[in-house]
Amino acid sequence: MEDEPPPSRAKALVVLLLLLGLVAGGWVLARHLAEVAKTEDCLMAGRRNCAPIRPGS
């Protein structure tokens, strides 16, 4: 039986970074969709001035 070198952690690190990126992207997307849903609910209720006020803009 040949001695195999220990598995490289580079692949595991790449996969971990990819998963973290996907989770972060999902979180940002969920927040954006929630904001859009709130705006649509406001508009469907017939209200005006439904756009959020952003300080510093």
C-alpha cells in the first residue's frame, strides 16, 4: 500500500468560500425582495409616497 499525501485543504477552502458567497447573496436577495414586497403592498393599498426615504442621498 502506497503512502498517499494528506488531502489538500485548498479545495475545501474554495467550497467554503463559495458556500459563504451563496449564503450572503441569498440574504441580500431576500432583503431586496422583502423591500420590494413592502413597496408593492403600499401601492396596492392605494397610498402615495411609498418610496422609502434614504438618508444621505
